[in-house]
Amino acid sequence: MNKKLFKRAFIITNVLLGSIFYLINSQLNRDDDEFSSSLPTINSEQLLADSNYVVSIVSYSCSSHPKFMPELKLNIDIIKEKGYNLYIVNDSEYSITAEKNIKKLSDKYEITEQIFLIDPVKYPENSGFFNAKKRYSNFVNDLSSETKNLRLGYGYYLIFKNGILVHDGYNLNAELL
């Protein structure tokens, strides 16, 4: 009798947990198809048309932003002094909530440079547990297949000189430019 009760409880528990997982996964980081952002979007083709540029990938939802955003703020002047264009690219869902949080993040760290969103039309898949960084991954891989340090974290820099990737990683200093 106890085995039967245990089996039923086990099955019911697994069905409930599976249903909860499915529901959370189906709503997690979903783009809002009706939303039109005031922030510009960017894709790899637009960046590859440039010659000397630095891409910094950030995210308002990353718990490490107290580390990488002040570093980015310090690096902005160095990047510009060395003659590079800077593209700060936020990886998140395409929604009003994301836009408000990006604004809060830029205000908090006094980032006055334009922050771009990864183009959700060119890179549509970016949600759920398993595809949460798919947009980021595809975007970076379209920029260059030569990345060596990509771990899909934030505060990630890609430096292009004469259109060629010369550095990718989670640090940046004047010697790298």
C-alpha cells in the first residue's frame, strides 16, 4: 500500500514540477512583440561596416554590473582617445521593462554614450532557460568566429582594428588598443 501511495505522490510531484518548469520557461525573458524601443538596435552587419571599434556587451540584469560598469565608464575616454568608436550593446529581452532598466543602469553609472539593443529581428531567439543568451552568442559569432575568451558573460569587450578582431575578453586597457 505504501508503494502505491509513494508512486502516485512521485508522479503527481513530477507532473507539477514539470508543468511549473514549462510555464516559467515559456515566459522567461520573452520579447514583447508589440513594443517599439526608443533605444536603437544594432546587428553585426552594421558594426562590420566600421573599421576601428570596440564593442562592450553589458546587461542590466547581471549581478556583476557593479564591477564591469565602473570599468566601462573609465574605459570610455581611453577608447575615444585612441580613435575607436564605442558600441555599448545590452543583451536582454526586447521590452519596456528592459528599456527602463537599461536607463536606470546608465544613469546609475553616469554612462552618457548611446546604448544599443541587439537587433531582435536579426537575432530573434533569446528566451527561456536554455536560450537565454542565444541572441548574444549569435551576435558575437557573426562579428567574428575568432573569439577566444567568450564565456557569454558581461563586461565583455571585442576590439576591432582595421575591421579585424584583435582582442576579446573581460578586460580592457590602453595597451590593448
